[in-house]
Amino acid sequence: MTEQISIMLDSEDKKNFEEFTGMKFVDGMKLLMDNIKYGGQLGLDPFWSEENQKCLQKSIRELEEGKNVVKFTAEEWEKFVNAQELQ
């Protein structure tokens, strides 16, 4: 069964949420409800933490500067992916 709900939200809060998470507010609420439905804990995914975002920005800068570039042959990549799936 599906129900429609309405939420009154300050437009600046909505804008901040969308800029911070990179997702639409409605998608964030759906994600939150799915998390609750399947027994998850409330809170943002650690991916969105300030610490992780800083790490990602550093990695992007290094990649743009040509640092930390790893090259795989197709066979090496397939072995790597298969090994990750076994963990």
C-alpha cells in the first residue's frame, strides 16, 4: 500500500541537504525509509562524512595530477574483481 505524505521544509534546508548529499530530498527520504524498513540504523552513510569527503577530494586531486594511477591489463582486472567478490 502506498500513501502520500506532505512535508513542510525550509527551502534553504532542502537546498543544503541536496548540495551536501548530492541527491534530491525525496530520494533521501526514500532511502531513509528503506533503511528503517530493513532494520538499519538512522544516520547518514559514512560515505557522506566530512572525513571521507576530504579523502575523496584528495584522491581526485592526486588523480588529476597524475598520481596514484594504476594500470591493469584486462586479465589482471578480471582477476582483481574476482578476488574482491570472494571476500
